[in-house]
Amino acid sequence: MKPPDVVGLIWEDALQELNKYHPLRIETVFTEPPHGGRPSGNRRVIQQRGGKDGTIVLVVAYENYNRGQAKGGGESGN
């Protein structure tokens, strides 16, 4: 049976959905914009693909990145 398509779902919901139908090995890869920023919002699955040995690979990103803010929330350039 083919695993369900979870692209677009909130990451935690996607994991629950996949585990409901299949006791699968799931690998999660987080991605972010090349210039960084402070992440906010939900983490969503933006890509789903098959990996090695039947593993399901989920590529996940936050919904929003606020430009000009360091990840740690501190000020930069001082």
C-alpha cells in the first residue's frame, strides 16, 4: 500500500497520519531560506519522497521567516 500524501500538512499532523497507516521509517529534513531569518508559524511538509530502504523523507519548513532578525533573537552588527 502506498503511503498517504502529506504535503502541505503541519509536520506533527503528517507524522501522525503516516504512522496511522504504516509503521514506516520516516526521516525529516528541515530547510530554510538561504539568507536565514527568524522562523515563525507552523512547520509544514513541503516535499515528500521515497528514500533508501523504503524510508519516507519529509522536507519541512516553517511557514514564515522574518527577515533582518537573527535566529537567536539578538541584535546583530554590534
